[in-house]
Amino acid sequence: MILAIMIGILLAGGLLCWAATRWNIAVAKWIALLAVLLDLVIAINLWLQHSAASLTGSNVWFINYQANWIPSFGISFHLALDGLSLVLLLLTFFLGALGVLCSWNEIKERTGFYYFNLLWTLAGITGVFVALDLFLFYFFWEVMLVPMFFLIGIWGDTNRRYAAYKFFIFTQAGGLLMLISILALYFINGAQTGTYSYDYFSLLNTKLEPATATLIMSGFLIAFVIKLPMIPFHSWLPDAHSEAPTAGSLILAGLLLKTGAYGIIRFVLPLFPEASAAISWWALLFGVIGIVYGAMLAFAQTDIKRLIAYTSVSHMGFVLVGIFAFREMAMQGVVMQMVTHGISTGALFVLAGMLKERLHTRDIGRMGGLWTSMPAMGGVALLFTMASLGLPLLGSFIAEFLILMGTFPVNPPLTIIATLGLVFSALYSLRLMQKVFLGPVTTEIPMKDLSVREIIVMGAFTVTIVLLGIYPQPVIDMAATVINNLVVRR
């Protein structure tokens, strides 16, 4: 029951944080940090235990726990862990711990309730990555939505309510479509087998007419591409990112977007193989449009957080292209992109939060020449802008190279256009550095460089992105069996 325990630690930790602020705010902060670090240690231990098993491919599922929950409706408490889930769990707790540290001095009001929402969001994300009962999956999908709505709506910036409602409406609309598709699959499978069940392995055997499969798949796919996000369902993202507190932006970029990609890999492709193959060209097209259009929009921004948000639209376009290429190399790149994007873009959002805290503005037109007074922050910012544009020896280069190499045999014209996204990413990344850290000094406010806490946070990001760039093999090996089975099944 280790997976249930990991979720329980976050849920209990959130409640304790909320209660502890009645006596001491500092206690709530430490409870939140310890809860996430405990789960991080458990995830690292699971990685060490199962790294050898991931290479042999003898068993896809490292942990598979199932217990009856509401048996009269075919609902079970089914949690399972494979290589892909484990990679994403490790990313979840790593970014979660850094999110708590980012919030240490930033959040000054309703501190306990803030950490409650932060930990419950992480619990919902954890549940999404391990739930294999579709009713349970939908439950966790909603669990991660509500506390994130509060994080944006209460602790966000000036237009936080608008951004929070927009995020909620987009995600909830997609979630309701997914619920309808889950129910349709449930009833069709029950009519065929005589046993009504939401279990993933039972629903895999459902026989569907092509038109029915396409219709049901659409509900799942729309929910997942909204969260990814894919053009034209992306408009909630820049508003939510720019208004969210620093940790909220970190969790949104690093983790919530990945639940959309995970959902496509885990549910859409295996449950609807023929229907997903039928729409693959359109998915590649919209992915390429997202790559180029997102990069162009990023270049046009003057708000630093909106600029970084639009880079996520561009980077997630690579993920969509890699998934629907249906090639092992491209899928390896997708897994790497999910991890490296979470780290590089998450680090940029943390840096944006640090600048906002010091300058009280997000307008890059009011910044400039900051390297003079903050050389350490400037150096870290340079590293992560280079990571974002895909510089070799940093993790994002490996990810995007594998995706493009894997996709080229499938559709050379679209792959060539997607490659232009790398050129555009250099433009917006270099513009970001030029406007913020180089050029003439535009502010007379005395600037403090990175504090010890900020050095710890950015140091963790830096070590991870460099290690992934130099030695990505452990991540590729961990997800290898899952990817191989997915590609072979086609």
C-alpha cells in the first residue's frame, strides 16, 4: 500500500499545516516541507529498488494494489506503478519540495490554508499518475483542480480571480467531457462482458465500432489537450501562469501540464489504438502549430511570466508531436521533454517570482542591467534560458532531438517546420536575457542577489538539468518497457 501511503502523507500533511497555523506559522512550513521530502525519499527508494527490473522488462508494473471500494458499481481502489509513473512521481515530489521552499517568505497571509492547498494539489497529481480505476482517476483529476483554483484565486496577482475562474472553467469543461466518455466506456464494456467495471485492464478489452471509438476518445482527448495545452485550448494558460503565486506557476508548468501528456499516453493510445492512429496527422499538425505559434507569442510578450507561459505552449507542442509519431525514439523524447520542461521552465518561473519580489513588477520593459547588481541570479538565468532554447549538454536538447529524429520518418515536412521552433526559441530566450539582465540599468532600487534559500532552490534545479543533459539514460531506461509495449501494441 505504499502508493496509498504516499498520497495519504500529502493529504494528512495539508490538514496538519492548516491546523498548525493556529499556534505557529513556522511549524506549518516545516510540516509541508517534511511531508513532500518524505514522499521524495520514498520515491527515490522505489527507483533504486526497481531500476534493475525496468531494464529486464520482465514485469511492466512494479506495484499493483487493488481493493474493492464500491463493488456494486464496479469501482475499485486500484493504484499501480510502472516506469513512466515512477519518473513522474519523482518529478512531482522534487518540484513540490522546491515549491514549498519558494513559498517560504512569499506567502504572508492564510499561510496554513495555502500549504493545505499546495499539498492537496500535489496529492491529486500523485493520484492521477498512479490510479488505474477510471472512476478513481477522475476523482484525483478533480482533487488537483479545486486547490489549484484557490492557490490562484487567493494568493495570485491583480487579476487573480479572472485567471482562477478561467482556469477552472476550461479544466472543468474538459473533465466533464472525460466523465461522459468514461461512463460510455463503462456501459459498453459492461454490456459486452456482463460485468460492469471501471478497471483499466477490463476496459482495455472493450470492442468499439470506429465511429463510437472516435466519439468516446474525443472526450478523453479534449480533456487532456486542454491541460497540455494544445492550440486553440491554450488561452487559460498565460492568465493562470501570470497571476499565480510562484509555487503555483511552478506546479502548473512542471506538473499539471504533464498530467495531460500522461493521460494521452496512458489512456488514449491504449484504449483507442485505431481511432488515435486515424487522427495522428491532425495531432501532428496542431502540435507543430503550437510549437511555432507559442514561440512567436512568447517573443511578443512584455510580461515576463506570460513570456515564460507561452514557451510552455511551444514546448508542449513537441510533446504532442512526439506522442502521435508512434515511434519509440520519439516517445523516449516525450518522456525526457516532460521531465526537462518541468525543471527548466519551473526554474524560470521561480526566477520570475524572485524578480517580482524585488522589483514589484513583471514588465520586462522596466527591467534591465540587473546582472551588475545580481550576477549570481544572472548566471542562473542564463543557464536556464539556454536550457529552454535547447542548448546541447542540457536536458531539453536531448528531449527535442529525440522527438524530431523519431518524427522525421513519419512526416518530414511537419518535422522540418517543427525544427523552426528551435530557431524561434533562441529569439525569445535571448530577448529575455537582453531585456532583463543586460543593457543599461533602468532601476535605482538596490538589489539583493540570491539568498541562501534561493541558492539551494536554484542549485537543485541547476544540478538536475545538467545531469539530465549529460546522462539521460536512467530516465530513458526507467520508462523503456512502458514505451516499448505501447509501440509494439500498435
